[in-house]
Amino acid sequence: MRRILSLILIVAFAVSIHAAEPVRLVFDTDLGADIDDSLALALIHALENRNECQLLAITTTLDNPYVAPMIDILNTFYGRPEIPIAVVKNGLAKGEGRYNRQVFELKDDDGKPRYPRTLTPEDSAKLPDAVPFLRKLLAAEPDNSVVLVQVGYCTNFARLLGTPADDISPLSGKELIAKKVKFLSLMAGAFAWTPGYVEWNVKVDVPSAVKLVAECPTEMIFSGYEVGRLIQYPGMTMQEDYGYVKYHPLKDAYLFYRDGFDNTQPTYDLTSVLYAVRPNRGYFTLSPPGTVTVQEDGQTTFLHRENGKHRYLIVNPEQMIQVREAFVQLCSEPPKR
């Protein structure tokens, strides 16, 4: 009898895993401003290989013509060049970064572009505006099905929040988010760091951060500066684990950004992706529920409230080891061919 019960439990567990729907993701990024955005995108592709998530689209918050081509290079390398890309219009940050143009301009031994791509910098201006694009995407998705992952500035989602009903949807942006979005996982703020610290993703567009955090109708899970700072990606793995191809765009990008492979890299953005796709694996501890407030100077504060819609991630030493190992294994995984 005990054996039969055990078999039933095993079958039920297998069925539940098989029946699990992949997490439907929108990835909003300032890719190029830091290398962790590109690592986070590699992480998404590895998780999609496992059917754990489906990357619906990528939106950008760094307003530079080399951002979308770099994203396209990574998507093409990982076998998904068809993933839609929409861009911020009149964004507040326009820097080129330290690797987008450099990777784009690399040549192979024959003098041809090192990495296949479908976009050029000139094409970036022709890509759709992220805000109406997001309205159209959300309107077409099932209710309560989309997880928004924001690892850049709050510009796009704050603008979306403020949109009125239109020909795309009779719902306002706030109503669309309330109806279609399961939760928002964002790398923003600082909750256990030096008092007065203003985290970069908030600092770049403080008014949008104030609006998004105050008005977003759905649950928000914050990965503060301190979490990614504690969990360092070991640069040495770039040499040891990425040699399955002669040229690897993530390896080249890391080399340009970190000035070599001896330097570790904070994993800020990867933490928000990992929680978004695997929230129940014990990688992180959640704070009690409460309310995050973004001050006018960009500082973030948290007030515990039983019915609050905001939480932030916490990691202990054991979780740090577990998360770092997950990042090393997943980010270095070869593309699914």
C-alpha cells in the first residue's frame, strides 16, 4: 500500500511539472549600461530552453541606437531572433555603454561581422515605441498571466501606467496592468544598504520611479542594490565555461565591460529574472509585505503593512551560494539548436 501511494505521489508530481505553464515574461532593460543586463538575458534564454518561461518581448530604456542591435545579436546567438524588440522614445539616458558598439563592430577572421544580426543602429529608430507596443501586447495576453521584469529605468512602465484608453484597448494603462500582469519583478532601490544611498535605476529617472512605485496596481517584488552586490558572478567562468564556440557575444561583452576576466560582476539584474521565473525555489527570502516609497531625491524607504503590495528580496549566506551556482550554470549553457 505504501509503495502504491509513493507511486501515485511521484506520478502526480511529474504531471504537475509537465502541466506547469511557462512564465510569460516581458524584459525591460537598459542593456549596455552594465553587463548584468546581458547576463540576465542569457539567463532568460537558458530558462526558456527548459520551458520554464516564454520571453514575449524586450523593451529598452537606454535610448541609444546600439542597444537594440546588441539585444538582437544575443537573441540570434541563442536561437530566438524573432523576439520582438521595442524601444524607449526620448529616454533620459542616452549613453552608449562600454560594449554595445564594440561587440557590434567585431569582425571574424575573414573580416565579416563576427555575430549574425538582423538589426543595425540605423534600424533602431524604426522600431516601435515601447509604450503603445506594451499596450498592444498586454491587451492580447490572458488575464493575470504576464510577469514584467524591469532591470533598467522606470520610464516605460511609468509611461504605460499613465496611458488612457485608446483604439488598442478600452482600458487605461493602469487598468491593463491590473488585469493582465501577475506581478512586477524589478531591480530597483536599496533596502539594507548605506542610509541615503540612491540606486542607479531609480536615479536616472526619479519622477518615473516615484510614479510607478506609488501607482502600480499589482504586486511589486524589489531586488535592492544590496542583493546583487552580495552575489558576485565569477569572471573566471567566462574562460572556463564559454569555450564551446570560438566566439561568444556574452564573453566578448564581459571582456569589454569588466576589462578582463579576473574581475567579478555584481548580479543585480539576474536576481530579478531568477525570482520572476523561479519564485518558489527558496533562492531568496521575501520581506514582510509593505509599501515602498521613492522619495523626491530617489531614496527608497519601506514601511511594513499587512496588506501592502510590495516586498523586497533578502539573501542569507547559504542562498547566496545557491543563487551564484544557478547563475554560473544557467548563463553558460549553450544555445538550444
